Amino acid sequence: MSASCRLNEFPLWANLDTLFPLLVWRSAYDSFHEPKWHLRSVVVGLLLLIRVSERQPLFRPITPLELPICLCLGATLIAWRWDAPDRWVSFMLWLRLGLIYLLFRLWVSGISTKGFSVKEGAGFDFALTLILGIGIVVKEWVLAPEGWGPTQVWSLIVLFCLLLRCGVQHLEKSPEDIPNQPVQKLLDAFLIAGAGVAILTVLQDWEIARWSGQPVSDWRFHLSSTLGNPNEVGGYLSYLIPALIYQVWTRQSPGMRIFWGIVGLLYLYALTTVFTVGAWLGLFVILPISGFLFLAFQGGVDAVKKNKLLIFGLPIAFFALLQTSMRIPDSGALRNVLFVIVGAVLIGFVWLRLRRFEKGWLGVLMVAGLVGVWTWLLPGWGIPNHPQGLVQEAVSSPRWKGGFGARQFIWRTTGLMVKDHPIRGIGWGHYYFLHAAYQGALYSSTDKPHDRPTVGQVPQVHSDPLQVLAESGPLGSIAFLWLGFAAFGMGLVRVSRSRSPDETGLIWALWTGLGLIAFHSAVDFPLRQPQPALLAVFFLSGLSVLAIGGKKAKRESPVLRYAMVPLGLLFVILGTIGLRDQVALKTGFETSLAAMRLPQVDLREERLNRATEILEGIQYPLPETQDRWLYLSRVRLGLNDPDGALAALEEARKYRHNLALYQAWREYGQAIRSPKVVLDSVLGMIRYNPNWAGYHQEAAELWKLLGNETEAKRQEELAKKFKI
């Protein structure tokens, strides 16, 4: 290692890539993404400061993606509404784009220096791995308030994955001079972290370790909020499937092939239990497209013609098998026989097509693994945790048909925003603030009764491209499309010049993983979730490093390098404050909730005062932390401080335009016994859910109380109209 590079960064990144996906899925309380972004901010800030202290470049070498990335940053910043009440909230959301770009630059420049040496960092890597793993186990076992529980199981899985990653990467023999070795080794870390996530999913599926006493309201009732949204878990694992195929196909050691094959079966089991439709559909669509393009760019048209049945026929057959099983009316023998017969036919077909190839048997084993997992879990064989089979559980779920319908409604709501703001958009990060009002307008246009009094808060469009268009207008959409096409084109150009099967396979794994994320983002929001976003940035970084052909980073201006010191400190400080405020938000809310139930007046007031101090100390401007104003209004009402509650509600009005705000106003009006305030709050709720009969009936009674019979009669007529 060169004298100018004193610290090997590879152990830091390898442990981060292993630990982060597991760390952020630990807490059952956290079903949001904010703490994960704060943690990322602290880590990136620290790594940026380390890079500056080591006098290593950050913005060298230049990649083909620099210009479109900078255009994305500029277009979204132009769309930012500097005069909006929630301007600092939306600016903090924009700042995450800058954080992601710095992460991209840290990876690209780090891999292009001797500071990312896998071999020379073995001792430091092992020591750091032990410290992190044992530290987490000690924290969860020694400092835990309770005994054996899910978090203790989680800590053991973390230790296992950290040690497994370290052992696999340093015991496996590979030449040090391979240009893509750091990319490959970092990809290994992501894969082993995914294995840990898959183990957690399987444990919950078998109810061996449950992280939550209450199941989430999704179709998979065994999956708790510890693992986040099933779409997030399923998406994260599916994006890594191409990398697993690459590992099994290119490894020379039979032992390593068996190891990665077992990991692949774990992935398939976990993916099947969470059963995210968008992620599975992405595999069926993107895998054949990537196979077609890579064969066309490397082997020509003849290679595509020879393999067209495998490229397109196999995914279509799998998708047809799944769809057919959904439409069989019962879960009895017919579905079971269908899976066995069709699965055997598919395995035989793959064997016939691949039997002459040198590694054809690997393809047969991969297909057999998928068919085996599906045949075990999807039909009804009477296994303990799924006696009727996962297909029947999905079809029987009331949410099975509602998931896509909800997305369609959100997309139509977003269409109204695009119609009203066709040029500049509504403002980056402003969607959460405006969605409820547009949702109410769309409900009103349907003129049909609504089935519930409350309407969920929607901070995302469930379509990343559509949200970019709504928030930043056509300029933002063009910038992000340019970035996407530039990245995919860069991978195809590089593979056309590649002469190494290992490099070609690695490019295919990164390219296809990025394609899966892009496909899933059309019907979900993986790029706004910290775990999938981390993968997307890594895929972009890896493709960029391979595209520039191992070009080493040159020295850059010391002025530019040291200008990064304030930025690194800013991200560390903001992330630390954000993490602190997330803890304060949770503690303040739970303290106030427990205090309200206490029968002793003195003790209740003491706890409420404590909750007030905690909530008033929150500073970080984000949508989630702004809930503190609603909590504070209730706490101050509990302390008989209506003026303080009113002040908190006035602050909440700057950040919240939804039913929760007006429900808090109604509580305030009832506390001060003001029918006028209560009526105003009910009319506000009607604005956001105009087709719910209950609000109109309540408004009619309040108008009568205030002596306005005309309005009371009009509200009664609306209540009758929307009565279910």
C-alpha cells in the first residue's frame, strides 16, 4: 500500500454493507425510513472526513454519469419551493440526493485507489468485524432490559453474518490484481447481508422469533413491521438474485458454488413468503430482457436465436404457472398436481437445452431450486405454517385485490398535481404536504360514498418516476431518464468490449439488479427507501468503475478536498440530531400516552411535563418529526394549557394538511367547549374526505347548535347521500 494511503477503507465499507441492511431492520417500532437515512448521513459524513484526512481524491476519476447526476441535482433544486411553509422539511429531503451523490463518489474514487485493497486489509477487517459483532451481541444480551427475545436472536444473526462475510472474503483464493475484485467483494457483503435478512424472514414465517405482538395489515400476517413493508423486503432480495446467479455460475470452487446455492435457496424461500408482486414480476420481465441484450451485444444475433427459448420461454412459463395456480378455485389436489407436473416439465426442458454446455448442469440446478421452493410453499401440502399453501392465503386475503387499486387511486391523485403544475412541478419534497388536499378533490369527483372516516397519509406516489414528474416537472423527469439510460447504455457498451467471462458476469449482475430496481420503481418507491437506495448506488458505482476500465484516481486540488470538511461535518451533525430526535419523538409519544392513563393526578402531571420537555427539544425538520406538534397539543390539553395547545396546533398547520391535523383541532375545540372550533375542524376533515357520511352528520348537528338550519339541512342531505 502506498505511503500516502494510511488507512485501508475496504473493511469499513464491507462491514457497513453487511451491517446496514440488518441494522435498520432491527426495531419493531420503526416502520418508517427516517432513522435509517439519519444513520446513513452520519456514516457518509464520517467516511467523507476519513477520505479528506487520508488526502485521497473524491471527485477523481470522472465517470460518464457525472453530468446527468448533476443535472438531476440541479433540476430538483430548481423545483424546491423556498417560500413554502414546509420549505426546510422539503430541503432536508432534497439534501438526501446530495448524500447519495457523495456516497456514489466515495465508492467510485475509493475502488479506484489502493485504499480498497482486500488482501492487505485482512487483519484490520477481522478485528473490526469482531469488535462490531461482539459489541452488538453484548449490547443486546447484557444491557437488554428483558431476557431472551427477538432482538437477542437478531444480534446472533448479525454476528454470524459479519463473521461469515469476513471468512468468505478472505479464505477464498482470488488474484489481487483483478481490477473488479473490490466490486465483487463488496457485492459479496451485500449478498451475505441479504442472507441474514432472509433468515429473519424465515424465522418469522415459522413464528420461531416474532418481532411484533400485532401483525401488520398486509396479506402476509406472519411478517411484522420489523422487516418493514413486504415490498421492501421482497424488493431488496430480488435485486440481488442476479448477483447470486453470477456467484454460482462463475465460482471455480465446488464448495463456494454449494455455499452460494444454499444462500440462493434461502432467498427464494424468503421471497416466496413475502410475495411482493412487483419484485417477482420484475424478475420475470427484466431477466429475459437482460439476457437478450447481453447475448446480442456480446455474441450477436446468432447467440440470441440459439437461446431464445430459454431467454423468453422460461420466464413466461414460470409466470403462467403462477397465474394459473391463482385461478384454480380450490387448494386441493389439482393445484398440487399442476405444480409437480409443470415443474418437472420445466426442469426437463432446461436440461434438454443446457445438457451440451460446460456448466449446463448449474442452470438445471437453479431452475430445480426455484421449482422445489415453489412446489413446497405455494400449493397446499399441509405444512405447519401454511397448511393451505401460500397461493390460497394470498387469494383469500381481502388486501389481495386492493393493493393495486390503492396505487391506481394514488396515481390519479398525483395526476391532478401534474395537471395543476405542468412546468415546474409542485416542489421537491412537497408531495406529503399537498397529497391530502388533492386526494379529497379526487374523492369529491367520484361522488361515491367512502368506506372509512380516515384516509391514510401518503408520503410517496408508489411510483418513483411519477413522483419525480409531480415534484420537479418535465425537467426533473428528463434528468432522471437521462441518468437511467446513461447507466444502462454504459453497461452494454462495456460488456461489448469485455473479453473476461468473470467481468461480463459481474457487469450483467450489476446491470440486471439496476434494471430490477428501475422496474420495481414504476409501481413502488424503492429509491426512497434507504436499503434499496444503497443497493442502487452501489450498482451504479460498480458499473461506473468497470466502465472506466480500472482507471486510477488522480490527485485533485487540496482546496476542493478540504472544502468537503464542512460538508462532512454537516452530514454527521444533521444525522446525529435526526437520530436523537427520532428517539425523542418515540419517547415523548410513549411517555404522554402512558401518562394519560395514570389515575394519580400528581404523577400524571409530572409525566406530561416530562413529555413536554422531550417533544419541545425536537429540532430536525422532517415530515415524521413534525408530528411532535400534534403530540404537544394533546399533552398541553392534558395539562389544562389551552393556549399552549393552540400554539402547537398553529405550528402543526405549517407542516400538516390532513385529517390528523383536524382531529387534533377537534380535540382542542371539545376541550375548550367551543362548537365553532369543533365545526371548523369537522369542515376541515370534510375537505380531505368529502364522501364520508359521518362527518356530514356531525357537521349538521353542530350547525343546528349554532342556529344555522339551512347549512344543517344541506349537511344532512349529504350524509344521506353518502350513507353506506
